Amino acid sequence: MARHEPETPAAEAPGIRPRWNRALAPVTALAIGVLGYHARWVCDDALIFTRVVREILAGNGPVSSPGERAEASTSTLWQWLLALFGFVLRRGDTTALSWMLGLFLTCAAVLFAVDGARRLHTGAGRAESLLVPFGILVPLGLRPMWEYATSGLETGLNMCWTAGSWWLLVRLRAGGSRRRALATAAIIGLGPLVRPEAAAVTVVFLLALWFIRRPTIRGTFALAGVAAALPTAYQIFRMGYYGIVFPMPALTKGADGSLWERGWAYVTDFTGPYLLWAPLSAIVIGAGYALRGLHERRGDTIVVLAPPAAAAILFGYVVKVGGDYMHARMLVPILFLLLLPVAVLPLSRALAAPALALAVWSPISGILLRYSPSPTSMVGDERAYYASFTGSSHPASARDFLRTHPLTKAAVEAELASGRRSLIYYGPRLEGDIITVPLREDIPARVAVIGVYLGTAGALSPADVRLVDYWGLVNPIGARFELPVTKPGHSKPLSNAWLLAAYADPAAPVNPAGNFARPEPVTSAQVTAARHALGCGELAELAASTRAPMTAGRFLDNLKGSWRRTHLTIPADPFDAERKFCGRNTP
């Protein structure tokens, strides 16, 4: 009688598990791609990036306006990546490109995260366990993750760099060539160019690389050198070209301040609406079971600990500075970083319950749980706001924003057509009171427009129009105001006194009504005091650092004085500023 071998279950058939495990990365990447496309949009801040890209492609340099060197971006790499694609594709307006590229990079981030976790949990010497989606279910179930997959901001790049760097570390833990280690160090070293605070991730991941490789002293210097080369070169460029140590938005937002209470409120604003503590509890329980055997190899332990260590540092920083005004924006990349080692895990009896809990929570969160800001909150649902602001369910192009400011657009076009040199600014009502006065003779532009919605104003203005930032994000004066940070990026509006003093012809009439955010009356005496202050001492030197022609001497002067300029503060009251910088006693 023939002997019958027991049938092998389909799940146990040779090759089924490896194929299933490898399929998890592209499937989850495709899922976030579909969800991100469903939520596609860009915000006004994204148009600030694309305005700078237009200036770069027009030959005016990395500025938001010709003739005034101010670094508008906190993500240098994102800005230049958009410029590169804009140049290759010959697209002056990269707004639509920004959300498409962001979505692609978010999908790549998920691909790196899941494949890195697969490699970690099915490494050499281990049986090919059946892997199941675990930590990756959390970002897949969060609407903010879908929304910031696009948005036109650098979030997708941030997560892609983070996950890609970790993926390289995972591959190196079992060995690799010196060339691969150096390439990994170079990629990890890009952190400060992704975002300034990402330098913390760079430091942690470079330490992880060192502990994995244990190089000689010479090898250590080689790794540090290739990691630091590009960020150091750009930092020297920043200090010499812009004349400051940090990007100007960091000055405006008070990135060195401490607002712990508001920062914690920003955290609860994220965790509360999505019941996020429930899935995070399941993550902790499941990770405890799944990772307990990885301590046998030093490299495994290092790549498991590096992401949560870096995430803890970033989390502390975000809480310290008071969070952000965009719901969840600063926390989504941190959560994604934290979950890298447990994106997928080997299925076991102990893991079944927490995995099931995540599988139930993820679709419930994605379908049912929504964020609704309170009327008194300084944190907003930016996507919902801009959908309402533009009247489009998917505001994903510059055209969606241009129709929100028809009077400003018409005023810019009319002044350009007239041949006059004009400054366009706002009275008590945005769009309702548009005022035009003669422009200062020393401003190298025919028309200047003050941008309250800075990205939108930049999109509706040609590249040769001077863009004046009302909120101080890229305004050398407003960024240094001695005003408390309330809503980040919206705490330091310039009064019409400063705007007229800095950009209007001295003979221009003064609108006494003020503007919509600073409604107090403006007097000619205030404008005169502000104009006098701008011509005195450190303020005059500050103006030269941003407006004087860029020469070798100017670059060296900017470089030497960058630290002092970074810490320069300006009283918001013109009379106080005049007393401080000119020494004049005024009432």
C-alpha cells in the first residue's frame, strides 16, 4: 500500500511565507498612497516653498523676493528637491508637483519602514516567521497621516529620510562594506537639511551606526566627515548669504523658547480625537513580546532602540517649544519614527490579542474618528480650513488659491500695467481695503505687495514683484520683534507704521486706520520714528546684510556677524525702537 504523506497547509507551503512577508511592504505603501490621494491638498505654507522655487528657477536665488535675502524655508532639502524637479520638468509653478512628490515620498517611507522591519524580524539565522501588519496600522488609521502625505510640505520627505536611514542601518547590522557604511552615514547626515530639529535623529542614528560598525579612530572620522560635509557647507552658505545662523521662520516662531503647557496641550489635541492611547498601549504590549528575543545580537538591539530614542528627543523638543498651529503636523513624523521597529511583527499566540486590537481600531479611526478644534484653540484643522477658504474639496493647485484674493490680484496686475512704482497694502479689512502708495526709490522692484496669506500673495505675483511678509516669517524686521509667541508664525504682525517706513516712499500718505490685525491708528510720527530707527546702528547693518549686493566682502561680513544678528531683537513700538537704535529721546 502506498504511503500517503500528510498534506501541507497552504500557509506552510514552501515559499508562501517569504512571498507574503515581502508583499507587505508594497501593499501597505499602496494603501497609504490611495488614502493620501483621497485627502490630497496643499496649504498656503506650501505656496511659500513654491514661490522660492520660482525665484530660484528665475535666477534670483533662494529668496522669496528679489533684492531681499531671507530664508523662507525650514526644510532646505525639500526646497531644492522641488527646484530640481521644477528645472527638469520645466515647470515654473511646482504647486501640484509638491503634493505629488510628497505623496510618493510618503509611500516610499512606508515601503522602507515595513521592509526594514521585515528584514529585522526575519534576519539571518532565524526561521521565516509569518509576519503581520502591526505598528504600521496606526499611521494607516490616522487621517492626519493621510493629509500630510500631501499638503505640499516636507512631511513626506521627513518620513522617507527617517525610514530610509533606518532601513540602511538594518541592512548594515549583519555586516557590509566600508563604502556602504560611508553612504549610510552620508544619508543619515542629511537630517539638518530635512528639518533643523532632525539633527537629533542624525546624532542618534550616527551613534547607532558607530556601535554597529565599531570602526577605528580613522574610520570614525571618515563616517563623521561624510555625514557632516553637506550640512556644514550649507550652514556656512546660510550664514554668509542670509547673515543669520538659523532659518528666519525659527526666529519668528521662537524655536528656542519653552512653552511646556501649550506643548502638552498640542499633544493631547492629537491623541484625544483618535483615542490614540489605546493603539499605543497595544503597541507596547505586542512589542514587549515580539522584541524580547532580539537582544541576542548587538546589531538587532541597536536598530530596535535607535528609533524610539530619537523619537523621545524630538517629542520632548516639540512639547518644549509649544507644538505648532497645524493639528498633528509636528507629531505625525515622530509617531512614524517611533513605530519603525514594530511596523510588522512575527505572528504568535501572545501577539494575537494586541494585533487584533490594532486591526479593529485602525479602520474605526480612519472612518469614524474626526478632529474638531475648539473655538478657543490655537491649533487648527488646516486641511478643513483651506478647503473652506478656497471653496474646493481638494485645494491642490495654485489656481485654487488665486481666486481667494481677486482684488489683490487685480491691484498687482493694474500697477504692473501702469508702469508706476507702487506698494500695495491692506487697511482695516483684508481684501476690502486695498491701498496703493508710491514705493521707495531704493527698492529694486516696480511693485511690492504685502502678503497676509504669504503663499497666496507669492503665487499671484510674478517673480519680479517684491513680496513683503506681514507676519514676519521672512521679514527681517518682524522676525525680530520683541513680542511673545502665541500662535506660532502668527505672533509678530507688522503694523502699517513699519511697513510704510520700510517700503513706502517718504512722501506717501499715511492711512491712520491701521490694518486688520493691528487696528490701532497709525500716525505720521510713528512712521517717521520707524524710518529713523531703520537707518540707525544695528538696524541699518541688518538691512545691508539682506539687501546690499552679494559680494565676497558682503558674504564675509554676513558670516562674521551672523550670531549677533540672529540674537538681535527689535521693539515693536517704533518710538522704543528709535530710542534703542538711535539713542533719541521721544515721547
